[in-house]
Amino acid sequence: MGKSLLAVLGAGKGTWGHINRLISEETWDSILLISNEWGQQNFKPAEEAKGIEWVLVNNRSGFEVIKNAIMEKLPSNEICVSLVSGSGKEHMAVLAALRESKKEYKLVILTGDGTKYY
């Protein structure tokens, strides 16, 4: 069973490069990006990105709405979560969706020493 990347893309483009490098430097069976319509229209994924699925959320929506939208699309294989980008509300919704679904996950981040999993 392979691994999936689940990442939040916030409105600040400064962290998008980190997500793009994470996409291109690892091998993912699937990629689930959580953002809004603006993020979907403006994020230019790395060429290596295949099969990106989006969860489009309105940050002004209620917490339960955002959490449930994420829960509906959680992958069934190993989940690697990046919270480098995005807001606290989106991050809390991701963690709540994972916990409520009883999904195990690892945190993933790029460092000066390469990709690290926690």
C-alpha cells in the first residue's frame, strides 16, 4: 500500500513552493489539496503531480462543514500531512477529520536534510 499527501494550501503563496517541492521530491500515490477556489485556480503544481484531488473550502464556513468535506475525501492508504500552509481553522479541521475517521497519519516536512516524517 502506498502513501498519500494531504496538504493545506493557504491564501499566502509564500508556502506554496514548499508544497510543490514536497510533491516533486517524493513519490505519492495520491495528492489531496485543501484550499479555496482561488488556491485551486492559482496553484501551479509540479509536473510530477498526478491525480491531484481538491477539497475546496470556504474558510468562513462553519468548522463542521470544513471537517466533513475533508473527511469525505480522506484516502484509504498511508496519509502524510503537511500543515506548512493554511490557517489554524483548516489545520484543526484536518486533524479532527483524521481523528474522527480513526485514520493514522504522519506529519511530513522538507528540511535542509531532506524530507522528514514524524
